[in-house]
Amino acid sequence: MTNTDKTVGKAGKHNKKQDKKTEKKQGKKRLNLAHYFKEVLGELKKLSWPTKKELLNYTLTVVAFVLLMSAIIGILDLIFSRGLGLLINL
């Protein structure tokens, strides 16, 4: 059923009030979406962005942590695989 089908009254004539309501709702949706993006941009301007030095420091910290955890998981995997291998060969 299309929008025009919904706005047809009992006598088969278009209901102009409902047509206007539908247009207002669609206009409001566009307005709300534009308002939303304006607020998003306003909030982004309020953010405190890190300096290059801070960004480099944070990045190196994350990379070091990932490498450390990878080494720990790799060592544990090696220990468990060798241990299971020894148990299976018994």
C-alpha cells in the first residue's frame, strides 16, 4: 500500500490533512537528521585531541603490549602442545 492509498478517505477522495501530516513528518525527519549532524560536529570540536608526542607514546605502548601478550601466548601454546604430545606418546 502506498502513501496515496493510505490517504484515501471513505468516499475515495484524497484526505488533504493526512497528506500534509505525512509531508510534515518527512520534513521533520530531514530536520532531525540535519540537527543531529550539527550537534555531532559541535561535539567533535569540543574534543581534546592528543599531540603528536602523546599519540606516538600511546601507539608504542599498545604495540609493546601486543608483542608481550603474543610472546606469552606463544610460549604457553608451545608448553601445552609439547606437554600434550608427551602425554599422548606414553
